[in-house]
Amino acid sequence: EVQLLESGGGLVQPGGSLRLSCAASGFTFSSSAMSWVRQVPGKGLEWVSGISGNGGSTYYADSVKGRFSISRDNSKNTLYLQMNSLRAEDTAVYYCAKDHYGSGSYIFDYWGQGTLVTVSS
Amino acid sequence: DIQMTQSPSSLSASVGDRVIITCRASQSISSFLNWYQQKPGKAPKFLIYAASSLQSGVPSRFSGSGSGTDFTLTISSLQPEDIATYYCQQSYSTPTFGQGTKLEIK
């Protein structure tokens, strides 16, 4: 059974940093591209960042480029999102999502339960 | 970025009704269109990919169609457990989602 478990969310001040983690199990993690998708509470979904299976290729939405960094540790089956220079508009539930075809198709077949990031003073 | 527009934004229907949700892309995306269901407080659930392919385990009352810029999600006979918000998403380029369609029971 595929499982994705996010952690690391919380309250942070504007300009601060936070690192999210997503622990994966139930599939061959190193063979699967992964993404982070966020959702402002009560609002729609926004893709944030993606990474290839071997970590060699990374992709970002314009809204976070230069501030967020995605990475993965395939030996630990864990995906990360380092978030710097956080803004109020980054407040959202952050989901990690598994790629359906493994190769960066941007079709998300499994999602974690989400972790809430609140940016506020 | 490709803009995705869903209609209606909300919909009220009765159990057993046929429900149709539409999704329009701002440019042609071929069949690179996916649908998700999200219930309150839960993560999105993957329903349909490539416009019309049903994900394993999804009830057959769900179906998708379309290509180019216009797509539809159809629920052939609405069930109480289908109450949720539905999102379309294009995977033709940098992924973007529709704003969602909230489905309620009449």
C-alpha cells in the first residue's frame, strides 16, 4: 500500500524558513518523480515543485522560484521541501504527491495527508 | 501558464442524477487532462487521467471525455459518497488546476 506522510509544518514568521519532509513507503521511491502541491485553506490547488526520481532534475512554480528548494534522499525514501524567505501568501496545506508514471508526467496518483504551514507574525 | 476554468463552480443534484462538470483549457492540451476528487479535510483522490482513463478502483459511474480545450467529468448516477469538490488539472506543461466544482446533494 502506497503511503505518503508529510511532517514539518507549523507557524513561522514572515521571512523565516521551514523544511517539510514526506516519508514514502509501499512503492519504489527512487523510480518515481515526486511533487509538492499546496492548497490555501478553502481554496484551490497549486503545484509548487517537482523532482525526478534520481533527484537530478528539479522544477518550480514561478511563485516560489529562488525561495524554495526541493530535494530527496532515496536511501531514506524521503522527499523534502526547504522553504526560505516565507511570505504570508505561502500559508497553505502542503501535500506531497507521487507521479503516476514515475517519469515526471505530472499526473498525481497518490497524495499525503498534508501539513499546514502558517506564515504570520 | 495554461489556465483551467471549470463550470459550474458549485452544483446541487439529487441522488441518482447524472452530473456533468466541464473544464476548459486556455490553449490546446491534447488529452493531458486529469480529474481529482477532494472531500472536506482530506487529500485529493486521483480519479481519471488522460481525459478518459479511469484509475484502478474508481467506480465505473465516473467517466471523462474531451480533447483539445474542452473536457467533461460525468457521474452517471450520483451517490451520497460522491459529495466533494472536483478539480481538473492539465499535465501538458507546468501543471495547473481548475478552481474546483463543489458538488452538493439537493
